[in-house]
Amino acid sequence: MSEQYNHFQTYKKLLMKNKETALVNEIETDILIPLLLQLPHDTFQNILKKIEQKRLLQALNTAESNHTKHFLRRVKNSDTDFYNHIFNLLSPQTQHNVKLLLRYSEDEVGAFMHLELLSATTDETVNDVKKKMQEIGANNQHAPFIKLFVVTKKGHLLAALEITELMQYEPTKTIEEIIAQRKATKPLSISETSSINSAIELFETYELPTLPVVDKKGKLLGRILFNDVYTFIRNQEEAQALHMLGTHHQAEKSFFSAQRTRLIWIFINLCAILLSAAVVNHFKGTIEQIVTLAVLMPIVAALGGNVGNQAVTVTVRKLALNDLTKNVLFKIIGKEFFIGIVNGVIVGIVVGFLSYIWFHQEMLSFVVAIAIVIDLSLAGLIGSLLPILFKHFKIDPAIPSPLLLTTATDAMGFFLLLGLASVILL
């Protein structure tokens, strides 16, 4: 682990705890902007007031264009006057880069693009590339680069070469000769206006470290890195998790807003519990005659909820990361339903066998096994259907899907077990 990384983590812990915020003016310039971007809103605002203007400008002018853009967007969202003041003091090149990146919406690839890259034309040599790398290293802390992007005289993307492989050639070797020798072809690229979800799919499918970004005519504009995609996914999943818990960042800013938000979800869950209780009450006569059903009821309901939540999670993630067609949606539903059937059969046999060992009742074990098979099959089906239905009606599927799923699987599990017991055992 590098010394710089150790410093980064140490400073982050101190600032997150709101301790020794005066140290912000002692933080190395090259890690200042990335560090501040990882801080929560309140801490960010507090520390921003303590940074010396000269240091802040130096950090913004030398930071990666993407980090500078994200930082300034965050400042603009909270203090427009301070944003205008700082922006007007930046170097002309930094202002140009920020303006270029800010024109993209937050769901476009261009918004996550890094303008810093290493490129060369086919007539340049290995020695020319080495000189460029030295110049970049002297003026920019973000070297080294993983790939060399080969472009035409007009800047259109032709090929990509690994830097480590490139350095194995003689200094006088031209890029054109290396491309011919290695039979290098045009690499995967993505349009500046493509959705960030399209980039995520490419990174996940091909396990890419970096991806060149081009315009409509194929001209190289920048690159998007795996780290940026990973950060986006992490933030997306965090927001999704908060939604599924009935909370969100804005609601957690004050006691009363947090209390109101959570109270709403408590009452909604209460309605779900009452529905399950109504099912149990309907079959109270069956339970009175076969008391062992009370032991097995939570098992069936919990298994159904587990399978259903897995289906919900998988489906919500696919909906968030892809523009799905009807055929693909039907495949997702069919897959989750089939998985529910297979797992239901396996788990049903296991639980049925355990039930027989506990209670020595063959027909009771049979009823439990059948209830689990049906419950898990339907849970997989419902778990995949709910997010798709909510998405169709333009409702965030991450919020209501888990709630309705819990209601459905609990009530359904109780109904199946008690209903089958009433028909078969009584």
C-alpha cells in the first residue's frame, strides 16, 4: 500500500469524524479534491469553508477533469455564488474542460469522462510516445496511463495498444508498424451520449480497465475508467438500499423528517402483517387440531420471502442497468420462475424429510413439502413480476416491490400450508 494511499485514508477518517478539520490545508494537493468528493454533505460544506482559496484553486487546476467537474457541480448545488467566484478564478483550460463536461446530463457517459489521455498518430514512433509520457508525468499527476490510443490526423480512433507492450519495441519503431505487427484492430468504444448503464454493461461483460469515449463521427474525446463505473454502481446500490428500507438521504437530515418517513413505512408494514394474520385466523380451527403446523408456518413463509427477495433484487438491478425489451423481460420472469421451481423441489424434500424426523407424520411431511414447492415457485414468479409492473407504471420498483412481496409471500405461505393441511389432513 502506497504512502499516498495511507495519507488519504488517514485524512478521510479524521475529516469524517469532524476532527481536526484545520488539517485540510496540510493535505497534499493531488489528493485533496478526490478526498473531499468522498465526504458526506455536511462535512463537505464545513470543510469547504476552511480551505485556503489559493490551495483550492491549485488543487482544482491540477486535478483530473472529471474530479474537478464533480467537485464544482457539488459546490454549485449548495452555493451558486461561491461556485461562480471559484470558477472565474480557474485557469482557462480548466474552465474549458469543466464547461465541456457539464453539458452532459448525469446519466450520460460524457458526464463520467476523463479528458486526460495518451494518444498518438500512426506516423509517430515509440520514442515520441515516451516523450509524451514524460511531459504528461511532469505536468500531470495522473500518469501513467494503461493504454495508448491511436488516432488519425483528425483525431478519429483507430486502435489501442498496451503501454507495457509498446515499450518492448525499438524507439524508432512507428506506431503504424506496431499495429500491423500486432494486428491491432479498432477497440471497443462508447458514444459520449450513451447512457452510463451501457458503459457498465460493457465493463462487466468484457472486464475492461478503461473504455474510450467517442463522438458521433468516431473522434476520440476521452476515456471512462472502471473506478468511475464502480463508484456509480456503489452509489446507485446505496440509494436503492435506502429506498428499500424506506429511508433516503434528505429524510435523514432531520429528526422529524426521518421519523415521519419511517412511520409511514411502519404503518404500511402493519397492514401487510394484518393481512397475514387474517389468513392465519381463517385457519385457526386447523391449527387447533394440528398444533405442529404452528411450528412449520414460519419456515414456509420465510423460505418464500427469501426466494422472492432474491428475484426482486436481481430484477431491479437488471431494470436499473439495462433498457430491457419484452423478450428479455419474459426471459427474466421465466428464469426466476424456473429457479423457484427447482429450488422449491430441493428445499421441499429437505424440509419434508426433517419434518418427518421431528413429528413422524408422513402426510404432514408431504403437505409441508408440497406447500414449499408451490410457495417458492410463486415467490420467484411474483418477485420478478412486481418490479417490472412498477417500472411499467413509472414507479420506482425498489420501493414498493419488497413490501408487497413480503405481504404476498407471508400470506401465500400460510394459506398454502394451512389450506393443504385442511384438505389433506382433516
